[in-house]
Amino acid sequence: MAKEEKKTMAEQKPFPLAVNGARGEVPLWIGDVPLVIAATMGGLSAVSTRLDCKSFQDLFVRLSGVEVAATVAAIELMTVRGDRLAAIDKLRMKHFSACAAAFSAALAHHFDEGDEGNVEAVEKAA
């Protein structure tokens, strides 16, 4: 297939799963398997525990650096929609850059400067 004819899965067809960007959900194709991942505190905690991370920095480096064990753990534990086991079965080295980008996007949601939290509740408590 010619270089210009090669298309990513995302370019070939629309993403079939609902993605709530306000919640920090990110679409991810692994082969022909669509996933929606999110960096929930429960998911991040589970990944961190499985990988024996000592800090958030350690977790971030391992996820963004596409370490194999970190990538598999994140797919399993951060997937909120989609067939995580089928995705792990289809996972190949060529998918790791898309995984790193998706993990970074999901983690970035926690650093959104526009998220002030519940200011009213804080003021009432003070």
C-alpha cells in the first residue's frame, strides 16, 4: 500500500464509543479495538500500585515513556469503555506512540488550570 494510502484507524472510520472530554476521557485505537481511557484516581492508584511507583513523577514517566508493563497496566486499569483484554491481545510496538499520547492527554486533564473545584463549598467551610 502506498504511503499516502495508509491511514490510521481514526482516519478510516469514526470512533464508535462515546467520549466525555469534560471528564478527561480520551479515545484510543489499539489495532481495530477502540478504547476510552481516563486518568481516574482509582485507575491511577491501581496502575501506580501494580508498578510499585514511588511518586506521581515516576508514574508519569513510566506511562509517557511507554514502558511495556506500564502500558499494559494502564490499558487494563484506565479503560472506562471498550474491550481492554482484546486491546491488550492486539497490542504491538507500533501502537505505543498512540498509547503514550492518550495517557498524556488523560493525565493532562488533572492539570487543567480552569478547574477551580467547588469554590462555594470551600468558602462555606472557611
